[in-house]
Amino acid sequence: MKATAPSGGAPFNHTPARARGGLVHVVVDTPKGSANKIKFDVDLQAFKLSRVLPLGAHFPFDFGFIPGTVADDGDALDVILIVNVPSFVGCLMKARLIGVVTAEQREQRRTIRNDRLIAVPVTPVNKPKVRRIDDLPTQQLDELESFFINYNKLQGRQFSPLGRRGPEAAERLLRAGIQRAQGETLARSR
């Protein structure tokens, strides 16, 4: 497991992936509008600067991870939170998964799946109107995919969107990510 995977590290090792009411917990690592990509480092137990995007580039929405999960790339499941205003690094939100942009990421000769779950924050007084990825404007999704294509290109990787799926597909990825994390926890305890 990579040192940046937060699935088993404090302070998030007691934060379950699932929240009540069919929601998930999301920890924001990079707020909307930031040109600084932040990651949680398990070994250091701190958020740290991962990279600085080039002039003019910034994250279009809050970007984070679901604690207690492991994706195919060894990190926790990635989540884009569709928000109008940025939150802050380390902010824990309850969110509704509305879909996923499925994608492959190629670096050197290695190709992995690197899907991007899409969610909307939920609070007792802020009930989102968006329930499915199809509720978002197509142009917004096109721009989001373009951001990840260019973001990865700057790092010498090829990011290839494969499709857009609804909340059912996002839920399947969540279940698989939770199972992977539980398997790693079990393996470490032996």
C-alpha cells in the first residue's frame, strides 16, 4: 500500500466509509479553486503538498477520498464533490454518491483503473437537488473529464475516460473499495 493511502491511518482509521441514510463520508484533501494538490500522508499523519498545478490551472470542485476504502491504484477511493464554494483541507463531509466517471490511467507501461466517484454534499438543512450524474449539465462533465486528462498529462500519465455511470455503479465501486480495505486490514493483523 502506498504511504499516501488513508484507508488505515489515523486520524481517519475510525471514520467509516458509510454514513447514515445511504450517504458516505468524504475527507476533502484539495478544495475547489486550489492550484495546490494536497494528499494525506499516513506515515507523517499529516496533509502535505503533493504538487503545484501550472499557472491558470486549479481544481474545479472539492476533491477528496472516502476513508476506509482502497481503490485499484492502492489509494483510497477518489471523490469529486460538486460544490459551489470551496471547503477546506481535512473537512469531513457527508455526501450522496450520484455517479462515477470510469477511467483508465496509463503511466509508462502500466495501465490501471482510476475511476472518479462523483458526489454532492448533504447536511440536515442542505438537501441536494442533484440525485444522479445525468442531472448535471453535460458541459460540466465534459470540462471535469478534460481537467483530469490535462492534470494527468502534466504528470506524464494518460487519463482516458471510459464512460459515465449512475449511482448504482458508484455503489458497486464503494462496496469493492470497502472490501479491499477490510482485506488489507485483515492481512496486516496476521
